[in-house]
Amino acid sequence: MQTFYFHLNHLKEFVVDSDGSELADLAAAAGEARQVIRKIAAECLKSRRQFALLSVRISDEHDQLLYEVFVRKRWLRFLQPMF
């Protein structure tokens, strides 16, 4: 198991994950990042807040960027007109 950190890259802010999550590998971490994006999008829809997430950056314990999962443009086209 490895510890991965999921930093949220919003339009106007960057939220650092200081706790991290233990997962089997980078593929599992990328899947978790996609779940985070879905969860944030659902919360924004429910609360009628603007969806401003651009990406989730996955880093290791040395804060080295390992992978970045970008919000797909088609999601933004769907979400933005609602706000």
C-alpha cells in the first residue's frame, strides 16, 4: 500500500490534502480521484453551487506530482449552464 494525496485544483483556490489515503497503486488512486470529482459535482448540483473544480492532482508523500485527473470538458458544459 502507498499513501497518495489528492489536491483539489479549483478555479480560484488550491486545496491541499494533508491526510492522504492508502491505496494499492497509482491506477487505484486515479480511480479514487475520478470518484472525488463525481462526488463534488453531485454536491454542487444538490446545493446549486457553482462547480469550479478543474482537476485533482495526485501526489506522493514527498509532494511529487504523480498524475493529474482533469475534469472533462463535457462535464463542464453540462454543469455550468445550471448556475
